Amino acid sequence: MRDQIYIEEIGKHVGQEVLICGWLYNRREKGKIQFLIIRDGTGIIQGVVTQADGAVFEEARALTQESSLQVRGTIREDQRAPGGYELQIKEINRVQRVEGEYPIALKEHGPGFLLDHRHLWIRTPRQAAILRVRHEVMQSIRDFFDQRGFIATEAPILTPSACEGTTTLFEVDYFEDKAYLSQSGQLYLEATAMALGKVYWIGPAFRAERSKTRKHLTEFWMAEAEVAFCEHEENLKLQEDLVKYVIERALARRARELKELERKTEILESILHEPFARVTYEDSLKLVNELLREKIAAGEVERLQWGEDFGAPHEEALGAHFGRPVFVEFFPAKMKAFYMEPKPDNPELVLAADLVASEGYGEIIGGSQRISDINLLRARLREFGLPEEPYTWYIDLRQYGGAPHAGFGLGVERLTSWIAGIEHLREAIPFPRMLYRLRP
Ligand code: 4AD
């Protein structure tokens, strides 16, 4: 619309007559006044119509929840109104009237019902706020890498081989052949890093994980970076800088959304001012088993053994103990993927780290230095029972100018959930894919 304005910029138009295009979120009638709560995707404003307005009053009365409309009126500052502004409505142009009951009435619904109606659920203020925080996470990741001279590059989704183990592959019939949906773009980013120096991408990742937890999606988005001539320490520094940058941006630019989500932002702010904690896998094992001693004794939680990965309770205990993000470093080689560089003073371990967030949000980043020696890589493929053939091009990277390099993958939904302070990853992506959930 020619003179349409958006609700988020309403403050610039006080005293002016404006046109707002959107949807009716709610309507209340109080004697001779009606309050129309209108949303336009950028925010919510309260519109007011009085009986003296005649036909407009009747038009307002006929509006139903989520009907689309265009309203013209004057903006007034009003501290009592939600958002601090009010629209004195002069004209209503109904675009489409919702007939019958809107499925998501303004009351409590169960998660199953809401997920079935995800296409409508995302219109509610809380869900829209989360998606705006997600946008900020995505955009700030791009800006961070861009400012540091990284080249955005892409990895294929259809792949002939596994990156993160063969147990979570989604198989696709690729003409007469088999292909797999990518679990991670890493192997391809290693190739583009050797071509372009430092690269990143934000792309979808697929894991046929049968785990039905709050922290697992079968399709999620990962921000991955790969840097040639980069080693373990520098890799961790890059991750810490990135996470702090994203948090700082969200706090600065999405304060309104975080308030809507009732996020306690002091906790996020405090993280910006101190270095992330670090603990070796070996020490973290002892620590977690000690922290969870009572629960282990009561049989509620498993005691972790050498070589085992953390489950949700272990990650939560670790996060709570440090009260800030913590890098868990140097895992046993056998519990991680085939491509990780051994630790020089103890080749049983690898130069890898997972970043565990605070407040129980669990692992948000997995990263490592990659093997640069061709013979070692071949040996590792054999040890992991992987055939060489689909990886010949990957082995080539060590044949032709092999160099130390490192990188990581950050789970976009995990980081968004943590920043937004939401419980379940399913709300941090527009259309979640989970075990038993493929619709809408
Ligand atoms: O630790 P992961 O498996 O690491 C990789 O895939 C590496 N190849 C990345 C790299 O080095 N380029 O996964 C990275 C991150 C995890 O820390 C987690 O945040 C997220 O991806 N993630 C998931 N998020 C949602 N649902 C799942 N099922 C996830 N699995 C991993």
C-alpha cells in the first residue's frame, strides 16, 4: 500500500494520520468504545473506535479474530495502551472476514494441537517474537563472519557419504543409486576453506535421530565455519567471539521481543563480560558424576563411564555448575567422528570441544581441528569401518596441499532457544521436524 506504515515504526508518526494493514488479533467492547488489537507482523497496536463514529463502529463489530484489514487513523501517545501508542480509527477496510471460529482461540491449547496448527500458531505474539529472535541470530552470524572476511559458501544437501556417523542418516533414492540428506556441511566446507581460506555457511542438517527430547530436531539449521591454517585454540576463540557477538546483538536489537518472552536478560548480559569456562572431558566426567552423586545413587541418572557422551542431565549439571558457557575439550577419539586431529601428547584423545551453554540449554556447538595427514585419515576411516570410495575427494584435500585446519558447527535452534529462554527447540524454527512430526 502506498502510504502504509508498519507498527514497529509507529513512534515516528505521532499526531499523523496513517494506514496500517494487518489482522485483527482481538476485539473488546466496553460500552460505547471498542478496542481493536491489530497486528501487522512487526508489532501490535490498540485501535479505538467510539459509537459516535457510526458506520465504522458497526464495521468494527463485524470483525472476527484474524480477519485481514486495512485501517486508517491517527496515532496518539497513550501510556495506558499496550506498547504506549493508540490508533484513533477513522476508517476500516475489511479485506477478508474469517467466518466461523478461528482454530487458535485466545485460550490455552495443548502442544499437539498447536503443532498441528503451526501455520497459524506462528501468528501469536510469543511465537512471532521467537522467530524475530531467530532472525537476529541468523543475521548476526552472517554479519560476524562477513566483518571478519569469511566467504559464504554452500555445501550440498544430497550427499553420497556420512559426516557424523552412519546411524542417523536419512536415505534418499537417487535415481538408481543411494544418497543421504546431509548431516553437516563440514566435509565440503573443508574443501572450500582450502580454496578460499576462511568460509562459513548456515544450512539445514538432517539427523534420523530417534530421540524424542526437547533438544533434538530431525531437521535443523547449523552455522558452520572452517578455517585453513587454524588450530584448536584459535578455533575456540572464534566460537567464543561468535556466541558473544550474537548474544550482544540480540540484547541490543531484540529487547522488545525478549521482554515479550519474559527472558531474564541479566544472565545473558553477565556472560558477555567474562571468558567462557574450560574443562577437559576427563575432568568433566569426574565432576558430573560427583555433581549428580545423589541422583546416580537413587538410580535416576546413569553414572558416566569413560568414552560415553553426556545426556541431558549431565549437560544441565555441568552448565549449572559453571554458571556460564563451558568448553568441554579433548574427548576420546573413539566417541567422536573419524575426521578429528589427535592430541599430540595423547593420541587417544582428539583436539575437539563441545560448547555447553548455561541455564540447562546443553550443547550448542561441536567443533574440532581436522586430521591433515593423509595416512592417518585413511587409517581412521578403516578404524571407523567406513569405505574409502565415497571419501576419495576428501582424502585428496590431504594429498594436494594438506594443512592444519579447524572448524565448528553451531545449532541455530539451540542458540535461539537459549537466547529466547524457551524450553523446547520446536518453537525455535518455523516448521519443526521431529520424530513423529512431519506436518504441516
Ligand atoms: O556436534 P555436531 O554433530 O557437529 C557436527 O555436525 C560437525 N560436523 C560440525 C562442524 O564441525 N562443522 O553438531 C553441531 C551442533 C550441535 O552442537 C548442536 O547445537 C546442533 O548442531 N545439533 C542439533 N540441533 C538440533 N537437533 C539435533 N538433532 C542436533 N544435532 C546437533
